[in-house]
Amino acid sequence: MAAKVKVKMKTDKGVAKRFKKTGSGHFKCRHQNLRHILTKKTRKRKRSLRKMTCVHQSNIRAIMRQLPYA
């Protein structure tokens, strides 16, 4: 009789490249809106968009589902 093999969960590689888990359990990511159409955005706005941010609490469950081993 063959033993049952537990299937490994797959990591979503697109999500793995965009999000990193912090030591406190949050996920950090880059800001959006810094790729094109930059001439109309102020210097202050573009400078603040360079910084990393944390993912909103309402999206953490979805990211954890896509990164099972994070």
C-alpha cells in the first residue's frame, strides 16, 4: 500500500518579488505611482514615494496565502 504524499504549497513568485516579511510579521513593499507621468508630481511627493511602506491590514491575509513559507 502506497503512503500518501502531502503536496507542497506553491509560492506565488510574483508576490515573492514584491513583498518581504518583516521581523514583526508585517509585509513591506514599494509605493505605487513612481514609474511614469512624473512631471506633474511634486518633488516632495516623488521623494516620499521612494520609501518602503507596510501593507494595509486588510490585505495581509491574501499575501500570506500566496507566500505560505514567508
